[in-house]
Amino acid sequence: MQRRVFTAAGAVLTALALTTACSAGDDGGAAGGGSGGSGDGDFDGTITFWYAMAGRNGEAITELVDRYNDENDAGVTVEAIYQGNYNDTLTKLRASAQSGDLPSMVQVNELSTRFMYDSGLATPVQELAEQAGYSFDDLNERVVGYYTVDGVVQSMPFNVSAPTLYYNKDAFAAAGLDPDAPPRTLDDIRAAAEQLRGGSTEYGFVSSIDGYLVEQYLAVADEPYCDEGNGREGLATTVEWDSDVTESILTWWTGMVDDGLAINVGRDANNASAAFQAGNAAMMTFTSANLRDIVDGADFEVGVAPYPMPRAGDAGGPILGGGSLWALAGQPDAAKEAVFDFMAFMMSPESQAMWSTRTGYVPVNTKAVELPEYSEVLDQYPGLALAGEQLSATPDGLNTTGCLMGVMPQARDKMNDAIEASLLGVKEPRQALVDGAAGLTSVIEQYNDSVGAN
């Protein structure tokens, strides 16, 4: 059900448009934690769901929607509408907020959690859960914790991933490396790459230029990405990139490329997966979300290993990636009930088992792994369980929960610029990081001013 609403977020979103000049991503909003608007109005039984996934993942979403439409006994119809990627979806959502024509619910990536909270565009999912008598007890606690702001669960986790190290087991064996003992640190990756060079693969390692990967390295190293308790104890005012560990990560990466041990494929993650699947590179850091596509597209045995540590003995762990489902504010009570009923369906063990086994995403409902349909696919794709195991094994803490900042998409763009400048030899690693952080300062300030920070 499309509906026309007016919220304070519209005016604030107009002001925050200035902060997106450096990014195709998203920006900030209004007063945090909107509470759902009026319960008045008619509901025609149809809810509109904007989603942001194509390919295999998009097909799985539409199949789940079809199942819900066929099986629910409340006469509710979900109209699922593909809006492009995450950035496209956020751009359209901002435009719709200003025009007052919003969907019922929307899939948003994890980077934009702070923006969604500050914008006041959404009803906290915990409010809807309490009204429905729903418990989050069966959902992965760390995952729910990521989407909790100021003690309230803001959105329903849905597509949850973790970064992993993919490696070519056949190439490892041919080079005299143990295919069942993958590298655990960045130094281990370099040592393996040196042994792999000149063998069945041209390069030892590949990774796209992606600030997401640096965020993960810092979390594994149990180091902060931004200040104010990684943005969990207050609005972040700066990023913490000017550090020895961040410099060491970028120095390692640059050295790998300079020495011909790694290939620089630019910013497109598809280029990295293509190089790996074609056998041009023997190791790759990539999201678990595309595990099945990666395994199915390779003509060699693919190994899946935990995300590497920047330093031996690092005691942190990776941050979840992916996205969640947000209920937009201003809907009639009956529509909000229908939205949450659909969300609960998407979180059922059966739905999560299907979703995980079809894609590679982590099943958020912990009961899903007990179902036969999950274990049967796990036999064929044994690496499927690793992402969830990594998240479960990660110790709780501000650094391992991930930075919560309204301009995280812009921060990622600035980190991409820093990585690129270092890999191309335009700047030394430390200087590239310092310049990137400095370039983000005004963007953070504009955002914080727009949301009324002191």
C-alpha cells in the first residue's frame, strides 16, 4: 500500500542533501527513532516492500514473498518491488520521503542504520514486536544487537553476512601447501602467495578496493573505526584511521600489489570474484553472501576460511554485513500489523533456512540450522556455516559491533580513495589514510549539525 505522509524528516533530508555530494550512497535525517505515526486511515490489505537485491538473491526474496502471499490467512498481499542496489534504494527512499509517498517497508543495508534511525522515517521494530507478542529470543543475539540503537531494536535483521577468505584448494595442493590449513593472518597470506606464484595461478591474492574489508580487519584486530565508542555511545565526530594497525593493513596490501603477489582489480567486487573463479588468483577476501555463486562458478575445489587477522593473536572478530527490514512510519495500525506479520514470516526457521541455503547469508533464526533442508545443503556446501560461526565466536564489544555513523557510506568512499591512492603509489599508506579522514571531517560535521548534535 503506497501512502502519502508528511514527517519532519522531509525538511531535514533536504538539509542533509549537502552531505551526499561525495557519495552515491546515503545521508542523515531528523530526530531519531520515529514512533510510527497515526493509527488512523484505511488499509486495503496490500503492503509495498522495496527490496535491493537482484540475481539469485533477488529470486529467493520474491519466492519468499510468493510463499507468504499464498500461505498467510489474514488476506494480506505483499507487493515486492525491486529498487536497484542499496544506494539506489536509499536515494529513492529519500526522494519519496520528501514527496510524502513512501512504501510500507524497505530493505536497507547495515551501513545506513544510523541514517534510518536519525531520519525518524521508521517505526522501531521492537515496538511492533511487543504489540504482536513476538520474542527475539530465537534470533542471533549479536545480529539483533547490531540493529539496536539506544536500547531499542530498530529494524528486523534479514540478510546477514560475514567476510570470509576463499581459496583455491587445488592450487594450494599443487604448490605444496596444505589445502586444509588456510592462512590465518595477513603475513600468512603473503607467505602462501609467494609459494603459489608461478604455479597454476598467476597471482596469490585478489581483493577489490572496498573499505568494507578494512572495517572488518579493524574489527578482527579489536580496534575502533570511529570515536564515541564506535558511534555506539554518542554521535561519532571523527574516524580513527590514523593508527598503526590501519597503516599496517594498507602497507601490507600495497606491498602485495607492488611485489606482484596480488592483483589490483579496482573497486568492482565482481572483478575480484571473476579473477578468483577463473583461477587467476588463489585467494580472495569476499562476503559470504555470494558463497553459492562463487562455489558453483569455479571449476576447482573452493575452500572457505575465517577472515584473516591483521596480526597474530588478534582477539576481535568480523562485523556482520548485509541488511535489514524497516517498517516505515505513518501507517494505519492494521498496515503496521501486516508489515510485522510478514517480517515474522521472513524470520521463521523455515524461511531463514531456505534463504541461507539458496544464497550464503547467515540464518538469523538459530533454529533454522536444525532443519533437514539446511543440513542437506550444508553437506554440499560445507562452507555455508562458517559465516555464522565467525559471528557467534566474535566477542561482544564496541569495536566488534561496528561503527554506527550516519555518513558511513561516505566514509567507505573516502577509505576507497585512500586504498586506491596507496595501491597506485600516489600517496604513502599513512598519508592516504590521514587525508581520507581529514576529507570526511566536514561531512560528519554537516550530518551531526543536521540531526541537532550539540
